[in-house]
Amino acid sequence: MAPKQQRGEATVDLLLDTALRVYAESGRQGFTVNAVTAASGVSFGSLYHHFGSFDGLAAALYIRCMDRLCDPVVAAVTRSRTARTGIRALVRAYLDFTRDHRDVALFLHASVQSRYLAAHAQEVMAAKEAKFAPIAAWLHPRVVAGELAPLPAHFIEILVMGPVAETAQRWLSTAYEVDLDEAARVLPDRIWRSLRPD
């Protein structure tokens, strides 16, 4: 790799790392282009050169955080042999990741409805679909084999991810008291029951 390209990649990494830190320390209100450039020491021009806009930086950070979440979740599911163990592994992996990587989880959950992702919605959706494709591929033959209720894929996603995401979001919020360890004990089987064939 050429030195110029290495410097460019290092600047991108620095900006993304700094943006996550700024968000974790200052929240949505403090997540600004001025705060990120000041904390990173990177110029406005360089940020815009690499990301096109501050919204582009935020979208890239969202995709990077989603990758970090998806990798252990996909690994947990795809190494499972049965539908039951796979669903339970997904729930636990998601909750474990939330606990172990609070800053990443906070940015993901708080950014879902944010204005800065709107301009990059198609890019974000394509990245999300690509990352979750191995789970869909793992689930499909189990639905066909009758291990899971014969539901459309989006209903399966809602039944699994809805309770898990809501639990994570409540744990991340200071407004609720949620015991993530208790959720990791209770939810995997409860969610699995909602997906068992009748």
C-alpha cells in the first residue's frame, strides 16, 4: 500500500474512532463536526475529503459499528446446529455485545432515526442486508425443514430483534432499570418459544 493511501486510511480510522468517542462523551447534542475535528485534530477539509459531509462520516460510523455488532452475532448463529440453539445464541450474542461494547451499542440504537443517516439510507440498508445475509441463509432451510414457524423472514426478524433491541435500548437509557444479565437468562427461551412451529 502506498504511503499516501496508508495516511488516508489512518485519517479515516482516526475520524471514526474520535466520532464514536465524542458521541459517547457528549451525546447527540454534542456530536458535531466542530467537536469531531477539534478532538481529532483533523481539518474540516480532510473530513469532507474522506466522507463528503458530516452526515457521511456519521453513516460510515454507523456501518462500522453495525459491522462490529454483526460479526459476533453472525458467528454465534451460524455455528449453531439447530434452530433453537441458533435463536438463543443470537439473543445472547446481541446482549453480550451491548454490555461489552456500550459506546458502539449506544451509537447504533440512538442513530437509527437520526437525520444524519437519512441522506445515506440506501447505503446503510445495503450494508445491513449484506451483514445479516448469512443469518437469513442459515434460517431459511430451518423454516423449510419445519424447525421454525413458517413465517416470512421479516416477521422472524421482528420477533427476534424487537425484544432484543428494546431491551438493549432500555439498558442503554438512564430512564429505565434493566438487568442485562437477567434478560440474557430469560429472553433466549421466551423468544425461541415465539418461533417454534405450532
